[in-house]
Amino acid sequence: MSLSNTTDRYGDLAKTFHWLTALLIITLIPLGIIANNMAYEIKASSAPADALIARTAWLFSLHKTLGVAVFFVALARIAWALSQPKPGLLHPDRKVESLAAETVHWLLYGSLVVVPLSGWIHHAAASGFAPIWWPFSQNLPLVPKSEALAGAMAGAHWVLTKVLAAALVLHIAGALKHHIIDKDATLKRMWFGRADVPVTGHAHRHALPVTAALALWALALSGGAALGVYAPHSAVVDAAELEEVQSDWQVQEGTLGITVTQLGSDVVGQFNDWTAAISFDETVENGVAGSVEVTISIGSLTLGSVTDQAMGPDFFHATDFPTATYVADIIPVVDGYEAQGTLTIKGQSVPVTLPFGLSVDGDTASMAGGLTLDRRDFNIGETMADESSLMFAVAVDVSLTATRAATE
């Protein structure tokens, strides 16, 4: 049997692509369902077991890795199909049936590209959780880290997966109908080996089936919009609203970020609402040069795909502990400054020293510093007693620009 197609038969390479794709898809769909169900179980649990989180992440990683494989197999399959003649229609007189079959084929071809691509973009736009098992980057060119984009792509992936599943069911039903009821060569000519097939010479129509497939995708995506599935990932609690503070130095802009390592991948997040009351005298060279009192709205944290998990009782427990505080003295040291004080998270108070660099230009001061905390000191992730899923170390980075308040 030839590798190439003829006007009557599919070649061995086309058959290999077909059945390899089928095997990947019938593996991916149940994997995705099982992993999603386990993810919902984690969200519903007040203290999910470390083993459950690890199994869920493993299944998601397998699902993503096979999804990327489907994407490249689909591209290769489409490229090969475009270079080959396509065996003609067995029943060209059945106009409606032929149109339906062609439309389903285009839905399948397109879905095999857009479904894994939407999932891949979602993975690249989100932060953390389950990595793709390959030696290349987890990111994609031109895809920023964005909760809005991640939410939109997650919704699109959900919708397009339903289109793929529906097209797959119709495709299988059609093949069985041809094989069992019509008793024709439709299924035989896609199987390996030599089979008697009739001579066909009727060309396939493309414009109308492609238009129909595009219309069905547009209808499905519009339905997803009506259901609100494209919303950004959201936290499970409302963030505490912080009041403005009076300060000798008013913060004009700044970032308060954290980086955790889960399943070997860094997950970067930041608190979007925090206040700092700062008193500081840059002329003091020894002793206490000032003080700072920081209040952080825990619910304002965005931490990629694990934001909801971070808000739960086993982690920040944001419903019962909506804020964290850091109260410290500012001390000049040889190579800059240190904030020496107490950090309170989840009701646990721990002495913490934050080294930072500072530059003062007239009435404007800019600082940047960082430190590493141990999550266990604050009873965060108590069910994760080892570092198999979540590392103990949490990196904290802070930077801000503040201006001196005018004296009355």
C-alpha cells in the first residue's frame, strides 16, 4: 500500500495520522474530565490533601502535554492532506448527507488546532500549577501573563472542546452508519490493508462546508459569551477595602509581589491593595531613622491559576484573616537600610527583617527590597508537610516611590 493518497484510496500515512489523532483525542477527553473533577474537589475542600493536589497536577500536565502533541500532529496531518488528493465521495448523489459529512470533517480539522491552541494560550497566560512536560519554555511568544486573557482562553477552550466532542460523535456515528447500514467502503478505505473500494471521481466541495463550520464555531463561541464563560479567574472572597492612611511620606506607586514554587514552576503574584504609613528622616545615620506600618488586603492577591487555592483555609484563609500587617523600624546599615519589625499573617506574628536600597531626590524617595519567608512560620499550607508539591520558601519583592508630605 502506498504512503500517498489516490482519488480512490487513503494512503498509509493519512491513515496513520487519522488513527493516531483518534487515539490521542479519546485519551485527552476523559483525562480532562477527570482532572477538572479533581480540581473542583480541591476547591470544595477546606484542606485538600497534598497527594490529591499532586495527582491533579500530574493529570493536568499529562493532558496539556498530549494536547500540545495533538496540535503538532494536527498541523502535520493538515499539511499532508493539503498536499494529497482526497478520495472522492462514495455517494455524491446524497447532497445533504455529503454536505453534513464535509462540515463535520472541517469542524474536526479546525477543532484539532483551535482546541489545543486555546488551552496552550490559557496555560501561557496563566501562572503556575501544572507544567507542560517538555524541555522548552512554558510561555508563548506574544502571549502576556494576563488573568483576563487566561479567563477568556479557558472559556474558549471549554466551548471549543464541546464542539470537538460533538463533531467526534457525529463523525463516529456517520462511519458506523456507512459500515453497518450502508455496508459501503467508507470505513474500510480508512483502515490498513488492501480492501476493494469503488472508483470515485467526484470532487469535494469546500466553500459551503467551510462556511457552515465557521458559522457553527461562531454560534458556539457566542453561546459561551452569553453564559459568561470568558470571565477572568476570580478569587473566592471579596478583598478587604483599606482606608487611606496619613503618612509623612505618601506612596505614589509601588508593587508588593510574591513568588511561590509549585510543582517545580515559579508562580508569580502580587497584592493589588496595600497601604503604608511611613515616617522617615534621611539625615539620621545611626539608630532608628523612621518607621513603617503596612496593611495588606489578602483578598487582593492575584496568583495565577492558584489564586482561589491561596485564599482557602489551608493557606491565607482570607475570609477569617482579611488583612496582614507589617510594623517595623527603619534602620540605616552599611549598604542601605533595613526594616526591622513584625509581620503578622493569618494571626501568626513573626520577626522579619527586610533589607532594601533607597534613593532620595529632594522630596521624592524610591526604594526596592526583598526577602524570603518560610510559609510554615505562618501556618500556610499545613497539609503540605513536605516540598513535593509546594516549596517552603516564598520570595517577597517590594518597591515603591513616595513623596514627602508638605509641612503646614
